[in-house]
Amino acid sequence: MVDPQLEIEPYLEAAAQKSMRITHIFETHVQADHLSGARRLADATGAPVLFHQSAPVRFPHVEITDGEDHDLGNVRLSILHTPGHTPDSVSILVTDKTRAPEPWFVLTGDTLFSGGVGRPDLIGAGSETTFAEQLHESLYGKILKLPDHVEVFPAHFGGAACGKGLSGKPGSTIGFERRFNPALRLTSKSEFVQFVLADLPPQPEAFAENRRRNLSGE
Ligand SMILES: [Fe+2]
């Protein structure tokens, strides 16, 4: 399970229907837009909650690091640390070994969206520019190094306040975003930083409180 919402029944039902167990609960970052269901799901399943090692989470969890692989049967999950939206953001590269030895899709969390990128201003007022620069490095140094055919499944699509300009389409490909994502068509890092910090939607009031609760696990 990746980025569970607070309402966990649908996940338990989906797993039961397929006679599968939930063995890992990954968070792509400490969420601000919703209350996480990770702890509830961990209590219900006994599965560990996994966060990047830089996440300042104050409840029991397993720390993951860049480059780490998790083999789940025929599926391999490879962790890419992609800071920018938050310092602890990760993307998860998924390989179905029954199809190919190479990754098939990437779960980009709030790093890369269909039509946009994650906003770098949600935490650490005053650090927006540093985070925006990190986002540039994560995108160009890691995500866009992937081949064009790799599918992209972000944590949000149109309507979410975690970025701007998001498409209503829930998925995309690396190639499509490389060619048509407005944030990825700028020539210099400084233009990118300027672009991602401009015209951001207001931060919903609940974001700070959600983040606080998701950190403490209460
Ligand atoms: Fe987010």
C-alpha cells in the first residue's frame, strides 16, 4: 500500500478479495493535504510503515533510503529519494518481473504530476527556493533519467492543492511529461525555480494541522 487515506476499509476489502496480504505501507512523504491512514492500516495488518529516513515522524516506522529495493514476489519496488515538494519525498519505481526486467511505472507521489510538479512551499517558510532547487535536481537527476515509456502515477490529479496546473488525467508517461509538462520545458534551473514558486494556489488551512497529526501519528 502506498499513501493510504484515513478510510482504510477499501484497502482491506481489496486485499481480501484478491486473497492478498498488505505487507508494506509506504508513505511517499509526510502528507499535508490529507490525514494518513498508515498507522490505522499498520494496526489492522501488522505491516510496517515506511518513510524516507529524513522524515521527522514521531511514531514507530521503518526508514528507507535512496536506491533501496523491496522484492514482493514478482514485483520489485525501488526507492528513489526525490526531495523538493518536501525533504522526505520519495518516488517508487515498480518492476513487474513477469513482464520485464526493467521498470514499468513509477509512483511519483507529489514530485511529478500529470501537467505539473509538487509545490515546494508547504513547509519551512523561507526555504522555498532551496526546496525548489532540490525539486529541480530530483526531476532532472532522477525522474527524467527514466526512459520515455515508463508510466507515471502521481499521488494527485486535477483539483489537488499540492501543485498547480494539474491535469485531470490520473496517469501519464515520462515521455509525455518531458515534452509537454510546462514545468519541464524551461531551459535553466533559475527559470524553473521562478516558475514553480509563482502563482501557487493558497495553502488550505487544514494543511499545517494535517501535517502535524501525520508526524505525531495521533
Ligand atoms: Fe503532498
